[in-house]
Amino acid sequence: MSHSIFITGTDTDAGKTVIATAILQLAADRGLSTIGFKPVSAGCSETAEGLRNDDALALLAASTKGMAYERINPIAFADPVAPHLAAKRMGVTVETQKISSAYQYLVNQNADLLLTEGAGGWRLPLSECAFLSDFVIQHKIPVVLVVGMKLGCLNHALLTYQAISADGLEVIGWVANQIDDQMLYLQDNIDSLKALLPAPCLGVVPKLANTKQAAEYLSIERLLQ
């Protein structure tokens, strides 16, 4: 049975890619076929093959199904800014239809797990009147919320959860990802999130020197039900 999930974060640099690749790794360890999808990226390197984004490359490397890069990252910008700003400077428009078409192509590959990683936070603008969340709503994709553990994360997590729920989508789990190794009262904050967020905690990932170890701290049982 195929599963589709969307990974969002409380903010930029919350650790979406670390958690996304860990989930793909855990699924592959179970013998499942996987595809990682990064529909929009900003902050890409110029290569002989074209623009390449580190997050998208990480997803591609963690996927079991071999795909052309352009299939898993159809919209890419060099500037490390909000995509709608990069698009405006390039004189182009980011269209949700292009994202949906790319997503449908990947759905048709029939992987056991299709994991889509967002960009920035939940309400990422694609233009003055469209958001990346519109695509997730359109396809009714269940959401995993990555909470970047730092001062202010309780507010960010609760507001993000409320926005996702108000959009009619289910948060099927959340992950506490420690990005500030000096954070005061870390465990107290995690306990508060467990009490305040009406979704299961899939794991608590400490700040790691080798982010490939993140999978050791996660459980994906809930995601595969």
C-alpha cells in the first residue's frame, strides 16, 4: 500500500531534511520502495547539469527509486531566499499546477512511500496569492511537523499545528529536533509540546555531529498505518 506524507517545519532550518532522509532510510530498511520529493528549492549551486540543491540531493540519495533530478526538484532557484522573491527577480511565476503535475508523476511510480519535503515553514509563499500549503491541501497529504527545538519553539509549533488543522489536514506526528545545543530546559519544553500538541511524538533527535544517525531516534510505525 502506498503512503504519501508531507514534511514541514516550524521555521527555516528546523531540520526538515535531516528528519526526511531519516524517515526514508527507516522505510528502506524495512524493504519499502521510496521517493523523496522537493518541489521547490531556493539556494542552489550551479553545476554542469544545472541548478542543484543540497536538500534535494540528500532526498534523492536516500530514495530507493532512481529518478532524474528534475523529477524530484522541478522548481529550483539559485538565490537562498523565499522562492516567490527569487522567482520575481527571474521574471517567472511559481505555479502550483507545475508542482501538482510533478507530484502526480511521482505518485504514478507506485513507491511504497512518497515523501514530500516543504521549504521554509508551513505558509511558504509561492506568489502574492499562492502558497506551498495550497498544494498539500489540494492533494490532502498527511503532515509530519518538525519542531526545531530552540527558544520560541512552543509558539511556532502551536501556531503551525493550528494552521495545518485549520487547513483541514491531519498532523500524523511531530519530531522534536534539537538545533540549539545550549537550549535551556530542553526536556521541559519537549514535555510541554507533548502535552499541547494533539499528535504523537515520533521521536526526539539530539543535536548530532553526523545527521545520518537521526534515524536511530525515530519511529515511523504511525506513518505506515
